[in-house]
Amino acid sequence: MTAFYELITEGSPVVRTLTATATLDFPSISAAGTQTLTVSCPGALVNDIVAIGLPATVNAGVVFDARVSAGGTITIRASNITASPVDPASATYKFVVLSLN
């Protein structure tokens, strides 16, 4: 079954959609710690919306978020919310960037 969705943004249309794919190998993350990596995404602007496509398998207790930290650069942060160190395996991540301006 195919689903179709319409993005409603309270009067601000999506004017640009960008994608990026990267193989990332986060270093070991200490208990309650974070690690960040960057991914190139030409055309991405600060304050754009970033959605993350995570790999099929991720470590329990690791939470991810991403933002456009500078023009053309996505910063992805992995946060370990456990009381033990975690070393995520190298994996492929996908990103979709939406611009409303």
C-alpha cells in the first residue's frame, strides 16, 4: 500500500528539499555522554528542518538528533542515556532537509 502525505506548515510552504547519505562511525560514547559528527549537505541553511533516517540496528540507549549547524553542514549528535559506555558500529545514515524560506 502506498501512502501520500501533505506537509502543512501554517502558511509556510516547503521551498526546498535536500537529501544526504553518509556512513558514520561514532567513537565510543561515555556513560551519559555525547559525540558529534558532521555531514556535508550543499544548500542546507541554518534553521532548516532535518529528519534522520537511522540504520536498521542502533544501540539501545543511544538517542540521535541533527541540525544544520552552518551552511551546507549537518551536525548529528549521538547521546548515550545509559550508565555504561557505548560504541556504535559504523553504519549508513540518511538525512532529509526541508527549508521553509
